[in-house]
Amino acid sequence: MRVCLLASGSKGNSLLVESGRTRLMIDAGLSARELRRRLDVVGVAAESIDALLITHEHTDHVRGLGPLVRQLDLPVYLQTDLAGQLADVGKPQCVHEFAAGEDFTINDLTVSPFAITHDSLAPVGFTLSGEHGKVGVATDLGVVTRLVTESLRGCRVLVLETNHDEEMLRDGPYPWPLKQRVRSAHGHLSNRAGSSLLQELLWKGLESVFLGHLSETNNRPELALTSANQVLDTQNICLPQLIVGQQNAPQTWVAQR
Ligand SMILES: [Zn+2]
Ligand SMILES: [Zn+2]
């Protein structure tokens, strides 16, 4: 099993999940050219990707969607009705629609989309389950609902959001309405909120946690790490590796077995 953040942050997001016979990309928030360059960096042939899943329609998640689908003839999985809201889905015949709360399978992985609260049309998080375990991905959420927590239980690998430090956001340069948007129930999770979600998800099988979607303006990697380490240091359930997602370079975790 391997999880690779090709990019993570407010300016572009994309990640790979590989397990068993299946290799999936979640979001395509960089240009197709830059996504393919990063695939080269991590040694993945673009043609080997089985499908692309989209969490929501914000540009930092779909920037390269159309060109990538056209270049690779890539099946793309979108929430029902989202295709009509996107300027470019590549090839309509490549689009597969799904509904939040309804599982579907791609090769040997079961994909479970679950609803999250964010200021976009029907945004989702995903879990991907197969014989090697379960991976959970939830970034771009304003608030952690019970559904989010329950959906993410039992994951070997988690990709969680630690978007901002609350004090840095408060004292930073964003105009007031944007500050309010970021910290609203339809905005983004702070380091504190992301870490308290992590606290809820600790179990003996948790091996790796990516901290993702960090704001370059309102956060620093060491603040996100400190916040998550405060949770990990006060428990003896598990010893997961913490990895902070980067905007400008891929970050990879590979299972030892
Ligand atoms: Zn978003
Ligand atoms: Zn985003």
C-alpha cells in the first residue's frame, strides 16, 4: 500500500492511493503538465492510473482535470450533477457519477464517499478499502461532523486537514470577510480542530497520518506538527508516522508490508 501527496495546500491538491491492483488519483489541482512532472518524480507512469476521483469543484482541486482526462482517457468519478458545474471535464464519456453515502468499486478497492461541510457544491471526503486496509481522505471541511469521524474510523493511513493556526489567521493579513469564511463551518479546519479529529481516530492499526491543505499565509508546518504531536504524546494506543503535506513537492508513505 502506498499513499503519495503530489501536492497539498491552498494552491493545489492531488494525491495517489495505491493498494492491491489499483492506483487512484484523488483531485487534480495542479496543471496537467505539473501533475505529470510530479508523477515522474515519484516514479509513477501517468498511464498506469486507473481512475481520478474528485472531492469538489474548487480550482485548487480541479485545475488539471480536463487536460489530464483528455491526455490519458482517464475515467473520472464525480458527485452527481457536478459535471454540469465544471467548465472542463475532459471527455463526457469518461465521467462516472456517484452519490455521497453510496459505495462503489474500482478494481479491488471499495470507494466510500461521505458528505463534508464546505462552501462548494456537495463536497465529499473518501475512504478507500481493500485487502491491505483502509485509507481515509478528508480535507476542505469547515467542521468535523459525526459522519466524518465515523467514516474515517479504522484507517491505516489518514490524510487530514490542518489548514491554519487560529492565532496566525486572526492576526494575519487576510481581509475580515475571508478570515470569517476560513474559520466558518463551511471553511477549513485549524490545526487544533484537525488534531482533535486525529484524537478521535487513534487505534492500534493507525500507521501514518498526513497533515494536509496547509495555508501558506496562516500556518507553518512546525505548528501543525506540534499540534498533532500533542495528541500523540498523550496516548499509548499507536505510533503513527506524521507527514506534513507540501505545496511544492510530493510526499510519499509506503507500507512496510
Ligand atoms: Zn475547497
Ligand atoms: Zn482546497
